[in-house]
Amino acid sequence: MNNVCLMGRITNDLTMKETPGGIKLLNFSLAVDRNYIKQGEERQTDFINCIAWRQTAEFIGKYFAKGRMIAVKGRLQSRKYTDEEGITHHVTEVCVEEVYFTGEPKKGDD
């Protein structure tokens, strides 16, 4: 079983990309606070890379923006690639399959 559910704030400006085959995709990062706080320390935050494809990418790009709270469901996937300098990179990210509003109003809707 491979299921991931996260709620956090989008940390980067959303820029829609397109594959050579015309499929839309959106890469973004979520800042997700940890529930547990050690006494005397500040809350820890994890920054989690996400990718959305096709209609899901378009939906996120249309209704969300940097700093906005979002809830996502998807699966964890890992991949590797070799850059132009021949260095192999390993990437782990959430492949977003479902998106939910969190009830937070958009800026200007106060």
C-alpha cells in the first residue's frame, strides 16, 4: 500500500510546465508542520516535494498559489536521473492524485 495525505503551505510560485508530448505538470513544495514539539524547541517543519499531472496540475495552478494552504492525497515515488555533469541524483516526491481546499479563504476574500 502506498498512500500519502498531507496538509501544508505551498512554498514556491506555481509554474505550469508541459512535456514534449503536451502533458501538463506542476512541481511544487509543501511546508508541513510536525505534530510533536520537543519542550523548549520550536515546531519543526518538513519541506516535501510534490508533482501533479494533467487536470490535477491545472486545478492546482488555477485555484492555489504560493503561501496558500492545501491538502493533497497521492503516492510516494522515487526516481533517479543523471545531470549534465554526469552526477546521479535521487528524488523522492509525492505524486498528487487528489487535491482539497482547507477552508482557508483566498487573500482578498476576508
